[in-house]
Amino acid sequence: MSNDNSSTPKHPVNAPDGTPVPYDTHVPTHREAEPIADPGLPAHTWRPTDVDPKAEKRAERQIAAMFIAAMISAILFVVAYFSFEVGDNWDTFAGLGASTITLGLTLGISLLLIGTGIIHLARKLMADHEMVEMRHPAASPQEDRDATVQALNDGLAEAGIGRRPLVRNTMIGAVGVLGLPAVVLLRDLAPGDALDIDKLGNTIWEPGMRLVRDVVGTPILASEVEMGDLINGTAEAMFPSEENGYPELHGAEEQAEKAKAAIIVVRMDPDEITPLEGREKWTVDGIICYSKICTHVGCPISLYERTTHHVLCPCHQSTFDLADHARVVFGPAARPLPQLPLAVDDEGYLVAQSDFTEPIGASFWEREKL
Ligand code: FES
């Protein structure tokens, strides 16, 4: 900064027609003495778009072309969204599907063109004059800094850390090593083999296992299920006894199996059921069974509306149509509730034909591998 008190720049700027361009008004009228002389501003150079109307028009057209291309690319994104099924054409390019590639490319190009257009606008057409604003000292007043240092020293003296290097060094080590668990836990967020995914893909259900009422464990006679009923149930193996011969489970294993085995059983007019292909024989006289665990993030669902056959998850309002393979009709869940194939045994009790044929509960990276 120069030692003079003037705000006049060393190189006054005039517009191409000769009229002076005012400098920014933030320039102070008083400047303190500075140890380094103010070098001033370099001579202003006008851009071609400032002095040549043709260049200005050309830049205008270039920028407009970028914005129009961005619009087209965004529209192509919508077209691609509806044209390609997610999961189709998985080997289109480098193992990525047509949907992934086209959605990524069109959205990426659109954003890139908008960004490039804005940069061009700023560089070629926006007002071009230098702004000057004085920097103010960032440091706190000396007395505040002294008080802070004094407070720190007092604290250290009282804690006796300076006199006890063993305590000081081990404390620093303990706090430093505390960062390791956070780093290790990040591993669980990544796709990979960190999880025992078999545990997530299988439940305790097996062919011939009876459905029982939750809490009490009584088996469910098909003939006793009323039209419009919703029964909260689970697998008979969760109520082991000498009679049924299922082994006792304990602790975390019992809790995990209990959560995965939870089901809802409803009965409706068989004519109202729209089974998926291959699931025509998964119901018994209109009795149909699904996992009770929401496919969004795993809350237990149970709010049933018998007239529409919709069941609602209380956590985020995902709604599933039980008459139509539990497809999602509303909410954030991305896939239907898994269905348990049903049959009846010799005594007329409801039994499972098999385990669930897909992982139950919330989605996870490795789900497709199961
Ligand atoms: S857990 Fe069911 S909607 Fe979120």
C-alpha cells in the first residue's frame, strides 16, 4: 500500500468511449502507513466483447447455445428415465446398464453445460471493472490474546500436565488412538464382503414349518382365519418345545431370527388377489402371507385397511397393496414386501412351503448377490 491518503488508482480506467469508469466506493479515503508500497492496479485491458459488438453478439449466442443444449440434455434424461428399465442391459458398457449410463451422461452433460455457460457469461459479458476493498486486521486485540494465553497456562498449571509427562503423553495417545475405531467402522459402510450376507438372505422359515400367532405361539388353522383379518405371526421354531423338536435359541441369535421371521397373514376374496407369475399357488383360499418388516428401513408394519387391502408402515408411511403382491403404492420403500409361500398340513394348519425367496427387510448393497 502506498503512504499517500488518496483513493485514486494509479491507472485510471476509461470505458472504450472515453468516459471514466468509477472505482469501487469501498476504497477508503485514509490509508495508514504500510511497510510495503502499494503497487497499484495494472493498466486495464478491455476484452474483445467490450469493444467489438460482433464479438459480444457471438459470445451471447455461444452462451445461449450452451443453455439450450443443457435443456435438451435434461429432457433426454427424462426420456432415458422412462425408456430404460433399471436392471436391464447390465452389460451395455463396463458392466453398467443402459439406464445408469444414459441417466448419468445426460444429467452430467446438462449440469456441465449450465456451469460452462455461467462461467462464459461471467468472463465475457458481465461488467468488467476492478473492485478494491481494503483488508482489515484479522487478529484479536493484543489484550484478548494475552488473556487467552494466560487462561491456558493457568489451566495447564492447575492440571499439572506439564509436570507429569507420563500422564500427558498417555492422554495424547489415548485421544489419538480413539480415531481408529471411527476409521474401522467406515468399512461397514462400503459394499464388499464385510457383512455376513448369508445371515441376511436366510430366515428360520423352512418347508412345512407352521405359522403361529405372535406372542402366544398358537398355530393358525386356515379355517379360522376370518375374511378381512390381519394376524401378526411368526415361525413355529420361535416357540421350541419337545413336541415340535425345534432347538432353543438364545441371546442375539434369538433376537435376530425373531425379527426376520415376523409375518402378517391376511385373508381376502381370492378373486381380488393378483398373483405374480409363478406365485399362483402361494396362497390358501385367499389367505396370503408377507414379511412384516418394511422394505424401506425395516420398521414393523401393521396398519391394515381391509377395504383397499393396503397396509401402512407407521415410520415413513410406505403403503403396500397386499392384494397385488404387496407392491409399493406410496412412500419411500423401493420394493414390495417379500411373500411367504403358504400351504396347509394334514391337520389344516397353515405352513410355509419354503423360506422367503428373497432377503427380507431394508435393502443393502450386497442384496443382489443373494
Ligand atoms: S421404515 Fe417403513 S416407510 Fe420407512
